[in-house]
Amino acid sequence: MSAAPQLSLKPGRERSLLRRHPWIFSGAIGELRGAPHSGDTVEVRAADGRFLAWAAYSPASQIRARVWSFEETEVPGPELFGKRIDAALALRRAEIPLETTDAMRLVHGESDGLPGLVADRYADALVVQFLSAGCERWREALIGILRERSGCARVYERSDTEGRELEGLPASTGLIAGTAADGPLKIVEHGIRYEVDVAAGQKTGFYLDQRDNRARVGLLAEGREMLNGFSYTGGFTLSALARGARSVLSIDSSGPALELAKRNLALNGVEANRAEWLEADVFGALRKLQREGRQFDLIVLDPPKFAPTPKDAARAARGYKDINLNALKLLRRGGLLATFSCSGGVSLELFQKILAGAAADAGVSLLLRERYRAAPDHPVRIEFPEGEYLKGLLLERL
Ligand code: SAH
């Protein structure tokens, strides 16, 4: 017997753990023996006493424990974390050629066997998020391993997400290791340079998951008049302009994001006269553009998450329908719509149905040309479908 506190499940509640899903919800718990603090390791057993997993205890969260390991011999600690981080780095090395980019997600939480840990590399800096009680408990060890294995001495923290609140942890941000950079952080992605605001930008500063989709859509942009809805700091905008788009209108509700987008334009030496910027709500802006009689040959829609979980799916579906319907009204014949959803609660199947509904209402026929997903530094484990959140469709108006 180990000295770790023990958490026994109610009879029959071991099924999801046997399928290696890493979350233990409060309702599944039968008995807790011992007095674990937030983040402490607990030994999880089935009602019949069988060993199931080692997990991190999180007293404040509905997800009461997150699994570190399903192997009884793999006791959580720096050695196991080092092994997991090495495996995560090896996957990126295998999947992302060095010349592609110097910015990537090195660790993607549950999908890399490290629940609640996110580590993004931006050139020579790391940005980390400790989004679970277990990661918070082991933060110093994790920072040490990440610095050593990634070779990045400079580490920023962006543990200021809603998930962190649900774990009962206060927000925590700022430089946590090394010295601050002299100037703004800059990265290269598929040959395009972007400045990244790791201190105040959204997420950890950049939407890394769209890397390959930005490149692909950029290649389709040559000679086209493009609308980029939810442009953030100009990811798709730059990619399209660099590859010969005739013009791009970028819309975002965030003023600071658009300011950074303009700097990114200059950083790449792209002529400013091909870019138009609009600080506005996309829902309203699409209607206004219709009234003005504007038309485009390529439209990108990459909105924020409308549905974090399946229970928000119906409301989210109305949002997706609305923007896509109104975008289709602005799309010329032969034009392309690259439309995305990063809502875990909206499946690819549902998303495609929503687009079919929008096409019907707009009275247009759409050819499904391509499907998109997150870049390979956002791996998906089949036993953790929550990790597969980003989906996209490329549709051509016939
Ligand atoms: N495509 C971008 C990422 C988009 S993230 C890239 O490749 O980098 C979603 C963006 O939508 C954010 O920049 C956010 O500021 C913006 N946003 C959220 N709600 C909005 C709304 N109603 N209207 C316009 N922009 C919105």
C-alpha cells in the first residue's frame, strides 16, 4: 500500500477511466481516504479495490481529479513529467519541420498526458499556463524541466483563464524566469513574421493552432478581394497579402489586436494600401457591408469559441448560422468561404449542417473543397475527444 491518499469510485463509475479518459468528476467519487490538499497526488481505485490511476486532486472543481498516469508503477513526480515533456517535444520535432516556424505549442495539456499544462514557444521565450491544481502543485518542477528541455531561459506565465478559476486558483501572470526581452517578441511562421504580445495578447499571444490553415488559405488568396472576419493580429490577413491577395478587409472588435496587425504588415514590408481595417462587431459589420453593396471573392471567418461544451451547442449554432449566412451574401460566384469553429461543443458534423442551413437560406450552392483541423502541435488522443476542438471548411460558391 502506498502512503498517498486514496480516492475510491462509486460502483460502475470506473468505466471512463478504463477507457483512459483522464477526468474524474465529483459525482463518480465514493470515498476519499486521507486529507489531500489541492493538487496532491491521490491513488484512484475502483469500488472493488482495483488500482485505476494516479491523479491530481482538485477540491474546488467539478473535475475533482485529473489523471497523471494509468500505470501503478508510474508515480507522479519530476521523472514522469520529464518523460512526458520529452515525448511531447519529440512529437513536435517529428511533425513540424524547423523551417516551418519558431513558434509552436510544446505541451497541450491532456493531449500530451499532462492535464492542465500548456507551454507555447515563441522564438526564445516560453509562455506557460498552469490550468489545473495538479500543475500548480508541481509548477516549480515543471518550469525547471521545460526550461532545460526546450532551451528557452525566458518564461512568461499566462495563467489567467476561466479554467483556472474553476480550479479555484487565482490568476497569475508575468515573467517567471529569466530576464525580459529588450523589445517585442517576434516569430516567423511559414515565412511570415509576426510580433506577438505574450503579456497582454489573447490566449498565450497567438493562435498557433491555425498555423497551417493560415498558410493554406493564403495560397488560395492570389488575386482575390478578401474579407477576414475575426482577424485578431492579422494572421490570415498577412498570409493572404504576402501571397498576392488583391486586398484584405480585416474586422475585429479588439483595437489593440488591430494595432498589432498593422505593425505586422509593416514588419513584412507589405504595402498598406492593400489592407483595410475595421474595428467592429462582425455580426453587425457583415450586415453593413451588404447595405453598402460590397462583394468579396474570399471570406475567412474564425470567431472565438461560441460553445465551450455541448450544452451551449444550440445557442452557438445560431451564432455560426448568422455570420456564415451573412458572409455568403457577400460572396461572389466562384468565391471561397473558409469558415472555422473552435467550439468543443460543436462537432464537425453539426458545423457542416449549420453551413448547409446557411447556404439554403442564402439561396446558394456550396462545394465542399477542403476540411481543416488544428496544426499537429495540438495533438488529439482518441480517448480524449475534448482535445479535438478546431474544425474548418473551405466552401466554394458555385
Ligand atoms: N484568425 C485569428 C484568430 C482569431 S481569434 C488568427 O489567425 O490569429 C478570434 C478574434 O475574434 C479575437 O481577435 C477577438 O478579439 C475577436 N472577436 C471576438 N468577438 C468578436 C466580435 N463579435 N466581432 C469582432 N471580433 C470579435
